[in-house]
Amino acid sequence: MKAYVFPGQGAQFVGMGKDLYDNNPEACELFERANDILGFRITDLMFAGTDEDLRQTAVTQPAIFLHSVILAKSLGADFKPDMVAGHSLGEFSALVAAGALSFDDGLRLVAARAQAMQKACELKPSTMAAVIALPDEKVEEICSTVDGVVVCANYNCPGQLVISGEIEAIDKACELLKAAGAKRALKLKVGGAFHSPCMEPARAELAEAIDHTEFKAPACPVYQNVDALPHTDPAEIKGNLIAQLTAPVRWTQSVKNMIADGATEFVELGPGKVLQGLVAKINPAVTVSGMQ
């Protein structure tokens, strides 16, 4: 069975999506529609902007979403997923690709999500850190002993976790994690503490936008970040999407569950190769490939 997976923030690069725009009239039309919906020419920034431009959350999120979704649409009848999943922002790409959300609604939600997250980041200084080579349980245990907000935010693959929270709490946790034997506990260049309680103002703001958006049953199960389980019911999908901003991304468990349900081949659609690497570490026996 074939699973398609969609990347999240961090995979962006200057020039992303340009081949699609230049060589596929339908893709070109969708990119131009996106420029109209967003109210600025995101394609100029994607194709010829600077790394700095692309690092702004309000640009990064729609850019990655557009690259992934337009890639899926350009495959036409060849896009036949048995199941889909997306990492964080990528969950929106997965939902549009699987038909649970329209292209326009998906883009509007992603833009609203990016703006809400940006605002939440400005309210309180916060950050994230990658933790390498410690068991998940040990990281959870150490985070729970630290004063202030610090939680496990991304379970990426065995031995690779991202923690998220207030800057002082993250600094203290990194100190303790290194002392406990982590190979690395390194702060990331991100705008704030995504997938943590620090994102509560953004979650509340986005919840309203999601509530007012029409969701349909997808063409195949969508394995969602918050519980790593397959969903096809629009009401459940909505609820999980609302919870996603303050909940951890359970990527390791999602991939394991997809494999247990029959996935033998994983195709990453969108910029970068991050998810291919994570899937291969979670289970080296499956086939991984990507298109960008």
C-alpha cells in the first residue's frame, strides 16, 4: 500500500515550486490563484526571494503548503494514496491532497494559522530544541521536573525529539538532558514554541476559522498528528486539527501505525527530504522516495 507524506516548516528553499510553475499550466494557474487569495505575490518570494524572506512564518507555511499540494494535484490520476499524513503544517497539505478540504479553504486556513502563530510568538519569548539520542520517556521525565513551560513537541523518530516552551525552561531542560546523556540538546532557529501550551492564543484563534470551514470525508484515511490514528470523519478531523497547535506531533507513532495498517511505500511530496529520512529510521524495511 502506498502512503503519501507531506513536510512541515523547515523544509523551504529558494526556488521551490518554480519547475511546476514554469512547466505545468494547471500548476501555474493554482499558484496565481494563491497570490490572489493571500493578497501578495508569494511566488516571487518562493522562486526568487531570500532565505530570510522564506523564514518568516507568514511566508514559510503557505509556501510549503502550496509546493506540496500543487505537486499532488499535478500528478492527476497518478495520485492514488491508500493513506496520507503530514508533519505539523503538512497535515493541512495532506487534508487538501486527500480531498477533505478545498484548495482555497486549505490555503486560507494555513495563512490564518501562520498569522495566529506569529502573534502568539510575539506575546511571549519562546523556542524549541532538538534532543538527540535519549529515550522518549527520559526526555518526558526531565521536562516534567523543570519549572516553567517545556514539553515534548515532536516525536520525530526513535532517538530524535523536539522540545518546546519558554526560553528559560528550554535552557534548563537542555542542561539537564545533556547531563543525562543526550548526544545533543540544541536550540532551533524558530520563531516560537510550536506544539506547546505557549500556542494557546493561536489555537483559540485558529479554532474559530476551522469551525467556519467546510470539511468533507477524505478519499483515504488521514493519520493525524495528535493521536497518530487514521481518520475519515470530518468532525473528528476538525477537532484534531484544532488540538494540533498545542499538542505534540506524534510522527514516530503515525508512521508505525501506517505500516501496521499495510503501508509498504512512502512518498514525500514537497520540499526537502526530512520525512524520508525519518521514515527510514523508524522502519528501514519500507520503500521511501520523494518528489519536489
